[in-house]
Amino acid sequence: MMSSTRQREFYRKTTLDNGLRVVTSRMNHVHSASISFLFGSGSRHEVDEQAGIAHFIEHMLFKGTERRPDPVMITMEIEEVGGIINAATGRESTNYWAKVPAAHLDRAFDVLADVVRHSTFPEHEIEKERFVVIEEIRGVNDTPDDLVHDLVDELVWRGQPVGRSILGSELTVGGVSSGDMRHFLNEHYTPDQLVIAAAGRVDHDWLVEMADKAFGDMAPGSNGSIQSAKVCDDGPRVRLVNRMTEQAHLCIGHPAIAYTDPRRYAQAMIDSVLSSGMSSRLFQEIRERRGLVYAVYGYFRQYTDAGQGVVYAGTDLERVDETITAIVGELRNLRDEIVPPEELTRNKELSKGRIVMGLEDSRAVASWIGGQELTFGEIKTPREVMNLIDSVNAEDLLELAREIYSTEHLNLVLIGPYDNQDRFESLLTL
């Protein structure tokens, strides 16, 4: 085995000669171990005709392997020792993970390695799981406060893969075959696209040895290119979904900066000022002061080459115009007025405190080191990230807010009994 190893205070990293990376963080104060297999492939790597295949594969890898032909054998092996096993598909990555008592980390590794390398894709299981995924799609379509988030992604990116539903559609999922799955797996689940991350009571050298035994024979591949995201700036856009709902559900979305942009820490502070906690501007102004909503929050999604900001609110059918106007007003304030020093300081401390508290769990630490390695190719320690948060100033926020908050980039999706698009377009003015 050829490899290179790097050690820092917070983590150790080894890269095998086929490109697979192993990163670990030793936590002597916990009794658990968490392990993640993170692949740099997701729904953005799909062709349009197979939209949803990455997520479908994630389901199918728990449906039987050569050594564990019965799906229950996969989950039972983890759960019978008190562990948890699960997976998640994103637009640019897919994560298979398990958390177990530290003494059973070898079992967790073996199960995860088995499912990603030796799944058999039985036809009867594919047909059963196809129905399950289609029901998942229908469930989102029947749940307005879930559906509105998918629809705003579609509206902001207008037919581009970055805005396509990770689940796919009934039509595309209905057409995926076992051969399609195997081809996608062989193309994208290659060692150079894999990061194995573990945290807790873990032994780095042991994990490197296990990774080499399980994946060392694999050759690196080509993950394929993704279609670059293009910002659409031909004016405000509105999409109405006319339904007889008890409440109006809306999302206001806009392009933002990518995770590769060094200004991402300024964007994180904008996110915090706008939406982090009950002291945030959205919560205080729109829920507490005006009493317009029960739920209001914002978030940013970040990708390789683009980003997206979203604000969601659920409100009374008669107060939707006032709610939209209030949200746009808060975006306008961030664009036009500098954040006061005490508010910025408070949000920096909030963000740093949540980093510290969030990393008390072995799974969170595995996600921290694995996600950074997969995304950036390097890992910053919590202290380094907190220092970067501290380095952000109010002028950074104002400059970035002026870039991302503009009338021509605002998009609105509204689910409720409405059909006058012009009525709502006129509200999207910054």
C-alpha cells in the first residue's frame, strides 16, 4: 500500500495511491464511533432522462449484497449493537454513514463497504423500491411546505440540473433500470471520489488498513463534468401553484455565492443576522412584531460554482401580500444599511457557539472533517473557522448584500388559492 499521511491537532488524513482519502478525529471522551463514506457525486451528475437515479441508488444499496442478500441483514447488523445506519443524497455528494459503540466500528465499516461495493440490485427489490421512491415524490407534492422549496429551486435555476429535484420525477424514476444503476455506480463511485471519515474512539492506522483492503484494488475514475450553473437575470419571476390550502406557503429565492468563494463567511453572517434563532431579524420583525406568521426562516445552499438564498414563510391567506412585502423589506435593509456592531458581534458569538456545541457528537465531527475534505480538499479546524468568522466586518456584509439582493434576481413561489401573477410580481422590488 502506498499512501501519504498528514496529521494536525484536530484530525489525521491519509491518501491512498488510488486517490481515496481517509480522515479521522480522535475523541477520547466519547464512547461512540461514527463513520461516513462520502462520494463526490449526486443529482447534478445525472442526465435529465435519469433524474433521481443517484437517490434511487442510495435506496438500493440497502437492499442486498452478495454476503447479505436479505436487506434486513444490513440494518440488523448495526441496530443489534445499538447503532444507527442511514444515507443521504445531495446535488453534489452522497453520504452513507453509521454510528455505533466504538467497540463495533469494524462491523460498521464492513457493512458500509459491503453495500457500496457488492450490492446486487435484485430486480424484485428494484420494483419494490421504485414504488417507495415514487410515493416519496408524491408525498412531497402533497405537502405544500415541502414542495415550495423544490419549486423555488426550479424557478431560480430554470431547468438547470442544480435546480432539479433530487428525487427526480415519477417518469424518470419509472424508467431507471438495474443496468443504469450499475453504470452510474461504476462511473461515479470511484476511489478518487470517496472520502472515508470517522470520529470518536477511532484508530486512524487501523482504518487506513481497512480502507486499503476494501478499496485498494479499485482504479481511479472520472467523475464526469457537471453543467455550470447560469444565473438568470431577466427580471423578477413568480410561480403560483393554485391550491385550496388553509395557509399560504411561499419561498423567495435568489442566486448567491458558491462555497468556493472566500466571501462565504460573510454570507454565513448574513444568514445568521437574517435567520439564526429567535433573535434574528426575520423572526423578530415578521413573527414577533407584526404577528404575520408562525414559521419564517431563511437559508443558503452552496455549490461548486453557485449558491442560492431562500426565505420561507407560511402565513394566513389574507396576509400573504403583507408577508412578502415584509420579507423583501428585510432583504432591502441588509442591502442598504450597515449591520450595527453589536448585532454583528452577537451573531458571530452565536455562530461560534453553535460550532462548539455542535461538535460534541462523534457523528457531527465525522461530518465536519469528511464534508470539508470532500468539498474543499482541505480541513479547517473549528478554531480556524471561528477566526475567519471573527475576521468578517460589517462592510463585508454590506458589499455582499448589495451583490446578491437585487430586484432582477428575486424569485417567488407561492402555493395557495391565487392566480394573479402580476399582483405578486409588483411586490418583488428592492
